[in-house]
Amino acid sequence: MIIDIHGHYTTAPKALEDWRNRQIAGIKDPSVMPKVSELKISDDELRASIIENQLKKMQERGSDLTVFSPRASFMAHHIGDFNVSSTWAAICNELCYRVSQLFPDNFIGAAMLPQSPGVGPKTCIPELEKCVKEYGFVAINLNPDPSGGHWTSPPLTDRQWYPIYEKMVELQIPAMIHVSTSCNACFHTTGAHYLNADTTAFMQCVSGDLFKDFPDLKFIIPHGGGAVPYHWGRFRGLAQEMKKPLLEDHVLNNIFFDTCVYHQPGIDLLNTVIPVDNVLFASEMIGAVRGIDPQTGFYYDDTKRYIEASKILTPEEKQQIYEGNARRVYPRLDAALKAKGK
Ligand SMILES: [Zn+2]
């Protein structure tokens, strides 16, 4: 079985974006704020948006199941206040839930949280619990920078985040550390802000002692870990100077990396540096990079090809990356599969 742990609903019907634009207009002029009930998307529209896009590519490329969350760049936690984020997160999560019900063998949900700059993360817990307990979601996306590129929140090791972590451990769900749109012109959203955040989140964890307090907490750092695998020696050296344990003991029981790296040398570097236990298959399809690589003739984000072509990984290790690690890091995903006899 091939599990892609990183997919977003980037192809939602246009009505969603139209509703969101009206909601944003309603922040300044409450008289135009739309009601949730004014957003109408039929099951047929949802089906069409998936069959022609994600599902088609999954079948072409040969992956079976995608952990599916709302479009990351649309989370835009910096827009409006907590109530705006709360309504928006509920709508986006419900759509992913409906997709998971329409295609139960191919999609299972991960929640976006109703984060808002300056608001304590614990306010996200009701939405988180609803998604896990009522929708059967198996993970969350946690935004380390709800300000959208201005980094006004404390680091992930700060106690402000602990209520979320306590709930994650209680419910046995991991968090993908995933920022949203950059509203800072210095940072391109997917080319800079995402990768900066991946690297930043990792270094925050190296600098702190979060996993002493939460030995069972699990983070997935997406996009291949940003600059982390490439600079592993730097992080090892910094940890040493900070008198931290070896990274294997300090963070690698808790931090995992996905394979959203869009060329063979990058995937090979990831799998040379990072232990196979810490790598999970993902493509982030359909996402940031949608074109075809003229050097290979294949889509950049067809990451399964790079794993298949890897000369570093044994067949058993490839299967671990495709399936075994996901089942271990996402216990609720494993339980949902086992309940279906898979
Ligand atoms: Zn993503």
C-alpha cells in the first residue's frame, strides 16, 4: 500500500473561494458578511473536483491513500480575528471530511486549525476534537506562524502551545508543521516561506527541550524538511554546542520528514542523511509545483518516481517509507485501515 501523507484540497469548487472573498469583505463591512449556509457545494461538484484531479493522478502514479487537508495557502490565519478563522476552518475541514466520505478508500482527513495571531492556540481545541472524534481525521496541520510571515508567535517549544500538544498526545495524532500564505513581500509563499518555516521549526525543536516534556509528541516537517537534511552537519554542531543530546536522541524520536522534494538528487540526499524510520512518503499533489520537468519528462511532484529510482533504499525500506512509517506515526490512520481489514 502507498500512503501519501501530504495532500491539500487545492481544487475545491470555485464557490469556496467566492465565499471566502465575501467573508474577507465582511471583516470591514459586517453588512456583507456571508452566512455559512450561503455556501452551497453539492456532492457531485466535490466528486468532480477530485476525480479529475487528485484521484486521477493518484491512479496514474500508483498511490492508494492520501492524508487530505484544506488548502494550506488558503488557511491565511492572519486574515481577520479568531471568529473569522474559526468559521473558515470549520468550512474547509467539513469539505475535506465530505471528500473522505465520498472516497473512503482514497482520502482520510487532517485538520486545519482556527489559529489567529495573538490568540492562544488552546482556542483551537474544540475544532481539533470535532475533526478527530466526529470526522475521523488522523492529524492536524499546525501553523507555527499565524501572522503569515512576520513570526509574531513564540517558538513551538513555548508553553503557549502546550494545550495543543496535550490534546495531540491524548488523541494520538501527529501535527504537520505547515505555514500558510506569506503576507510579507520578502517571502514567496511556497518558494521561501514554506521552506523557511520548515527549517525554523526544526531549529526551534533543536534549541529547546520540548520532547522531554512530550516524549510521545510527533511532528512531521514537510517539504523534505526545508534546509534541514542538507545542513544536517550544521544542526548537529549547533546541538553539540548547546550541550544537547545527539540529534538521534534529542529530536528523531519525534520529528519526521516527508518526501515533497521535487528532484532525484534532493530525495537521494534526504535518504542519505535522514534515517529511513524518519521519512514518510508524500507528494503535496496537486500543490505548489504543477509543471513537468523538461529534464525528465515527468511532473516535478511525482515523487514516487524518485523513491522508485533510489539506489540508496532497499525494497523493504521503500515500503517502510510508503506505508510502515505512516502507520506508526499516524496511529489513527493505522487503526482506520485495520478496521477495514487493510
Ligand atoms: Zn502542504
